[in-house]
Amino acid sequence: MGLHQDRDEADLSHPIVTVCLGDDADFLIGGFGRTDKTQSLRVSHGDALIMGGASRMRFHGVRKIYPGTSPLPALGGRYSLAFRKAL
């Protein structure tokens, strides 16, 4: 998933909580502009990320997925559950 901002909600004051399931991945966190430098954070099954406050509008995405790293063999691939206030 390329770098993006989650800006579709009417009220951006609420954080986004993401729960990572399955294979490990390199999660990228950048600045407030698409071309700002990014940092990579390896996320694993069961990790949770919270983007709130000013950080909510940082560009972010997934650079690489590491196949076969899920601790649950039947759960192949990477799943990302994102929770946000949509109304």
C-alpha cells in the first residue's frame, strides 16, 4: 500500500487504531508531505498502531510484506484492521 493520508472522515480529531494480523510487514511513517523522508517500522502479528493528534495526518503505508512469518499457518498473508470514527 503506497504512502497515503486517511483524510476521508468529517472529523479528523479522532485517532485511527490499526491492528496487524498475519505476516510481518515494514510499515512506513513519513511527514506531512508525500515526499517527506519516511521511517520504517517492522510490525508483527498482534501489533497495534495508533495515529492520533498531529500524527494522524502523517503519510503512511506498507513497503514490504514478509511471507511465511505469521505465527498462525492458516492465516497466510497480512491483514490490517483499521478502527476509526466514521461519522
